[in-house]
Amino acid sequence: MTNSEIAVGSAPDIVKALVELREKRPISNAFLDTCESGTLTLDHVRRLLQLEMDAVTAEITSYTLGGFRHRHPVFIALNKMAHSARSRLPGMGATVGLDAGQLSRMPSTPDWFSYPAFLCWSALHFSQAEFAIAIYADIDRYYTGANEISRALRQNDLDVPAEITGYYSEAAPPGLCESVLAFAQQGIDRGDDPVRAFKVGRLMEESVGRYWSAAVLG
């Protein structure tokens, strides 16, 4: 999609444009593909949980920074979501043989770094609308991909603990996406560039795609 094809003036416009671009240029979910191919192992699942721990650590940092920069109540709900995930990960890790020390892993590949690095950059440097659309794209694509992964895990011959399949089957907290889009619209109404916000949203969607890849590729 070229600049001349982008026509966005509001948060709903951005969401529509992201969906249209995704239909033209889909972003794969390598973890889902591996699961559906029958080649998934428990090591892949362990790496996914390690990746989750790094991700929620970045989210807590980013939402805290975002709250300081933009002073909006949406960050209360975002931090609650991230802290809840972080509190559950040690228990899930234990079901597949990961202790607390093993659950934290130094990011070692570009794919592993892609999502947390981009989220932190967004919190530090992007406008309100850009950061909000990055968050929206993250939540939307993560939960969609996670739900697909949960269904595939339940149908897979690999014996994945119910704590893990249940975690990935959950939906985003009620009303959170709508609150994030309202936060984005507030930024647009104050003069933030919606075209830039759209581009940031697409970059975040691609980062989420690389997130799933990191769990498979290491």
C-alpha cells in the first residue's frame, strides 16, 4: 500500500486500512504453522513462555513510560493486563519444566528482540496516536494469534498442559481495544498524523508476526 493509497483520518479508518492491508499482504504465524504441521515440540512451547516473559517485562516498562508521557487512564488497564500475565507465567513454566530462572532469557535474535524493542521505542518516541495504534495492533493481533494457537494445541498430539492452552484461549480484557482506540482518536483530534499512526500499526503487526517466529526459530 503506497502513500497515495492510504486514506485515513480517524482511528476507525486506521483499523479498516490495517485490515485491508493484511488481506493484501498477510502476516504469517510461524508458531501456528509449526503446530499445524505436527512438528511442534515442548521446547517450542518452553521458548514461547520465555518469550512471553520478556514481552510482558517490556509491556510493563512501556505502559509505565506511556502513562508518564500521556497521562491517560487507559494505562491503568494496560498495566493490569501485563502484571496479570506476568504473575501467571511462572506457574505455566513449571508445568513444562521451566523454573523461575529459566523462564527469563536474554533476547538473542532479531526476531526475539523485535516486539519488545519496537514497543519500548513506541512508548519513548511516538506521538499519542502512533503509540495508541501500536498498542491496538499489538492487542488485536496477539489475541487473534494466541486463540488460533490454543485451538491448534488442543488438536495436536503433543500433550500441552491445560494451564497453557487455557491462557492462550483467553480474549482481550473487555472494552480495552475500544479504550485504546479512543486514546488514539484523542491524539488525532489534537493534531497527530493518522497516516503515520497507520504505518506504525502495520509495523507492530509485523513485529507480532516476528514474535511468533522467535518461539519457533529461537
